[in-house]
Amino acid sequence: MKKFKGLGAILLAAGCSVVLAGCGGCFSCGGCNSCNGCGNTAKNVTLTSSNWYTDTYYKGIQPSFRQGNEKFSGEELVFDVQMEDGANSSYSVNYANGKYKTSFYGAEYDWTAAGIPENYADEKVNTEWLYFYKTEFTADVQYTRGEENTDTFKIDIVTESWFRSAGQNLQPVYAKQDVVNYIPEAAQATNLDGTYVKVDVLYETYYNYYCTEATVYGTDRATDGERTQNRYTNLHKTNNSLFDNSAMDVVLRSMKLSDGSSSAINIFNGFAGGYADYTISGGNTALTEDEKSKISDVMRGAGLLEGDDELNTVTATVRHTASMPGPAATYWYAAVADAANNVSRSTPVKISVPLTFSLGVLNYTLSAVDSTLWAGEAENPQ
């Protein structure tokens, strides 16, 4: 069995923030402007807002968004995934029957649960209300070289992430990546078998209570199945706010996006082996008229557009800050027209993800809103 050599296109999908000077990403400091506990007094802190609520200024997790509340209503979105052909002359890939589903709500995290590394919990805290975000990507994929085709393979990628409120900078607590994927192996292939490599992995990332370190457990089921463990320290000393890769849909949604804006953040990815620098660029790239019409109908049916209101969007483009950054993904969100009466909830409506090696582009387009957040008034902040 071939073993993959890098991240590749494993996760597919994962204006810009206002950057402030201060402490930020260190939860133990509570967002202070000067804190000796961080060991870092000059940090770019990304302003995160609750853009999924009617009142974007709400800092906590609304009770109606908390699982088990009598007025509970989480968010469940469905995206159709279509592929644009690429320009690779050596081989090609085709994705079919693609679906991307997301679930987003507040849930109670158990700091005493089995699996959490020793000394990661705070002795005074047994449970904590956090955001829970889950994504599910499924598709059929087939590779072609010349007149030869591979079998049709089933892709199944599930990610989960637990993180704190916007008032606490969406600080990560736990993430999981459960991946069965068939990714491009190289830019050129001399035979059909050399066009792809199978990825079958499970990665879990546990952050300690103060987000100063993380432990990643990884299992490569495509090879020996051995469980590895890696520990990462000094996460509170990153130059920018630190977020987990599995929460990126929500992280970008929380930012103040505008045309021409730019922000630096750090993204931790347990599978990739730590954190890296990324730049988020805000923009206003328009949807096609057909896309806009279909998405507007979906949002209007879910109460996310009123009457004849027009769907306005903003974009966030995510680029790895490196000498060879690779392709950049672009996310479209419904624009926040009124921060105190945010009808559209900054709903994600499209994601465009270029594949590696010029093999094409995957476009995720909102096709259904199965559930949306309760539209009542916010209760007492917590």
C-alpha cells in the first residue's frame, strides 16, 4: 500500500479580521492588553464576532443555541459539490455526487471524559459550554490517464471541532479529522497507479484548558494502523490568534470581511503536524447570476432573506504564508448589512477549492438549509 507524503487535498474545504495589538489568544489572560502570563505582549489578535446571530455583538453562546434548551435550534446546511475541469496534461480526476453537510450549535464539553490527556483540565472545571461544529464531505472520485480509468472510489471525510465563544476568540479545545480520501499523488504520472494515493487516517487534537499546548493522536489506517502521539507547546506564544483547521468555516464567518482587507492568523492542523501562518484576504467577488438566484431562493425559504431583499456577499481567500503556498481557497458569506439585526446570519453560501497540480476546482454551493438558528431575542449573556 502506498503511503501519502503530505497534506495534499485531504480536507478540501480547510473582510478579513481587524488586527489589534494585545494579548488575545491566551485564554488564561482573558483578552487583556498586557499580561505577563502569556510571555508575549505583542500579538496580532483577530477580532471575532458572533456573525451567525441576529445580534452580532453577542459575545457568548446563546441559550437557544445550546443543545437541550427548550428553545434549542442549531444550524444544519447542505452544499452540492460540483467540479470544474483542470488543465493537467498528464492525468485527470473527476468528482461526482459530492455533498458537504455542516452542523453548528452549542454543547456541553466534559473535561473529565476519557481520552483527555493528564493535566489538561482545570481542577475547578468539570464541564464547559462550547461551540460544536461538524462537517461531512462525501463524493465519488475516479482518476483517468490516457484511455485508462481507476475504479470509482468513495470519499468520506468527517471533521469535528469544539471551540469557545466569539468573546473568547473562538479558542480551540478539541478537534477530530476522520478521513478516507484518494488524493492526487504528483503533478505527473507515468502510470495509472501513480495518479493517486489513498489516505485513511484518524487524527484527534486535544488542547489543554488554557490553550498553551496540544496533544495530537494519529492513526494511519491505510498502513500499519499504529497510533502516534505528538505534543505541541507554547501555543500561547504564536504571533497571531490561533484557530483549529477544522473550525475554519466558522472562523472566517466571524471576521469583519471587506474588499481589500487582510489579516494574519495561525491555523493548527493536527494532521499536518502543528500550526502555520495564513493570510486571509477580504474581497467582493460576485457570484454568477444563476448561483445568486438559486442561493437566494434557498435562503429566502429559510427566512434568511426578507421579501425582495437582494443577496449581497463578501469573500475570504485563505492563503498559506510560504514561498510555495499552493492553491488558495475562497469562501463566500452573506454580507452583514446590520450588525444589530443580522437577518442573513453571515450564512456561508459557496466555497471554491482548487485541487493540487492544476487538476481542477471543487465548488461547494449552498443547496438546502435543514435547520437555522432560533430567531428570538437573546437571553442573558453567559
